[in-house]
Amino acid sequence: MMRIETDVTRLLGIDLPILQAGMSWASSNAALPLAVSRAGGLGVIAAGPMYLDALEEAIDTVRAGTDRPFGVNMPLYRKGAEEVLDLLEAKRVPVIIASQGGPQKYLDRFKAVGTVCIHVVASETHALKAAEKGVDALVVVGGEAGGHPPAELVSTLVLIRAVALATGGRVPLIASGGFADGQGLAAALALGAGAANFGTRFIATPEAGVSEAYKQAVIGAGVADTRTVGRGLGMIRAIANPFTDEMEALERSGADEDARRAAFGASTLKMAAFDGDMARGKVEAGQCAGLVRAILPAAEVVAEIARGYAACRQALPEAQRVSVAAE
């Protein structure tokens, strides 16, 4: 197995700087995280929509299936968050990746049991605050990301570099948003990250817990086929469909918040992911859906990313020694 060593792989004890993003429904299971962790990356269970018993079963299944590290993504705003945090602490999960809240809600208790604590941020300001609190690493989410990108939609290309400069190497960084292959991984490392977070690419796998229609929508999308809708309501990036068309029309017309909120709330991710409703569901995906062209087993996706990274490195021109004559 190929190894690519970075500050993130050393922190997490993994072979490859490839993290599978925690995606509600898609990785709210054991199959996808287990396959990714076995392949040398970090598989991540998405706790967001899971009941406690299902989450506990998924953790136990992954742990029984591999001795490699894995993580749990925990949106701190979810209903019953305290009970979920209690479970994760009791289970001593290897890695927690927390979002939608401050690190003070979980940091001390998880560090005390040896869990690596990673926090999701979408700005330099939040990155600095989380770093000062003592998180072990940061996931930095740029505007290309599916699900909930930052409101300002600053691209990952710019944001990860800005955060790298702002934090000055004090905390390992994981770039998120726009990554689908090994060339993207090489770009993330060049910009100052120690790993890349891959979400949309892993939706198009047999192990992802979403409908076949959802997977087909991802591999059929182009790079310009996603929309950001729901500004001020928990904005999402999703593949264009009648739901996003309706939201865009309401936003363009200056509809009041109640009307926009009603339309936004009438659609859910579950409708697309679980029910296969591609017309009215929130088909959340990143712009890199346009780079995904096949449904492949998750382990093969990891291997393909690693091979692409190696090929990219080999294709780059070697640095030339330049001497400058003194004036």
C-alpha cells in the first residue's frame, strides 16, 4: 500500500492524507467508513441523522472490522447532541470531527479520553479561535463544497491558503470543498493542508447509504450544475432540480422570509438520499460532482486518488536551482 506522510497522517495514524467527509445518510452507516479506513484513509461516520442505537451499532461494526482509525462527524446543533457526545465519549472513538458550534462544548472531555479533536471552520477568524482553544486539527471548508458551504462562498483555493498563512503551521489543516481526485489532493497539500476531505466523490460508491438515483445524479452532473440556495436559512449547495429552481425564483423576486423558509423547509436531504426524490429533495453535492464519472467501490476510490496524486507529482517539473548574481 502506498504511504503519503504529512502532519495529518501522523496525527491520525493513517497511511494516506485522504479523509472521507461525514455526510448525512451517505456515511451514516458502517459500510462506507469501514471501507475507507481499511484502504488507508480515514473513514467517518456521520452522526447527524442517526439514532443512538444505530450510531452505537455502526461504531461497533467499524471497530470490529478494522484496527485502523476512524472518525465520527458530530454536528453540535443536532437534537440530542449531549446524549450523542456522551455515547462518543463512552465509546472512546478515535477521532471526532465537530461542526456547527464551538470547541468548548466537547474539547476537554474528549482529549481526556484520548480522542483526536478536529473542528470544522469556514473562515480565518473561526480557524484562529478554534486553534487557540486547542483543537488538534481543522477542516477548512471552501465555497465549492456540497452540503453547507460558507456564506461568503470563498473558494477552497483561496481559503485554505489564507488559513494556512493565518495559523502559521500551528495546527494541521484538512482542505475541504472541490476535491475528487489525486490532482486535487496534490493541490491541497501544495496550498498548506496536510490532507484533503472528499465528500461528493464517495457518494458515488456502492457503500454510500443513499438512493441509486442520488448516485446517478452525482455522476451525471457537470461542474456548473450545482446551485447555492437558502441564503439566511442554512444555505446549501445542491444539484439543480425543480426545488432549487423554485428557491432561486423566490430569491430573485425578493420574496419575504416566510415564503422562502416554507419552500426551503418543504424539501429535505432525506427525500433525495433515502426516498430517491430527485425533483423535490435536496440533492446536496459539491461542484466536483462534475469530475465524478463512475460508481466505484470506496477502496478503489481511495487507491485511485493515491495513484492520481503520485502521477501528478511525477508530472510536475523538477525545481531548478537558480543562482542570482550579486549586484
